[in-house]
Amino acid sequence: MADKQSSSTNKKIGTVTHYYDKISVAVIKLASGSIKVGDEVKFGSKEDNEFTQKVTSMQIEHAEIDIAKKGDEFGLKVDKEVKAGTPLSKV
């Protein structure tokens, strides 16, 4: 059974700091919680073009990781273009 913290919906946990369009990778700074491969995340908010996706690939300094924790800055393969400043939340 999921605890309340991990099942909280639409709570901002990070922000996009950069986007590499040629490789469709967003750099995320995680402010709280954690994200692991297989999690569902949401980019954006009601004011902009929000979308959700499953986390399939993450890297720190070109090394594959399975989990990112509070304070980490990591690359995340994304399905759509995102802009710097876009909020990230866990679904």
C-alpha cells in the first residue's frame, strides 16, 4: 500500500533547468522526494502545455541511475519539448 507522501498528486517536486532538444533530454533539479525509473511524472501546470509520462531513463554525469533523490540534478529522457522553469510533479 502506498503511503500518503508517495501518492500525493500534483505536488511540485522539481524544476526543469535546461532542455537539450537534439536528444530530448530535460535536466531536472529535484527539490523534494525522489523519482525512480518506472514512476509516472507530470511536466507543467494548468497554465501551460502539461503532459505526463513514465520515467524510462535517467542519468547523472552520463551514468545511468535508477533513482534520483532530493537535491540531485539529473538528465531525464522526455517525450515532448519542455522549457527551463517548467515544474515537475509526481503522479
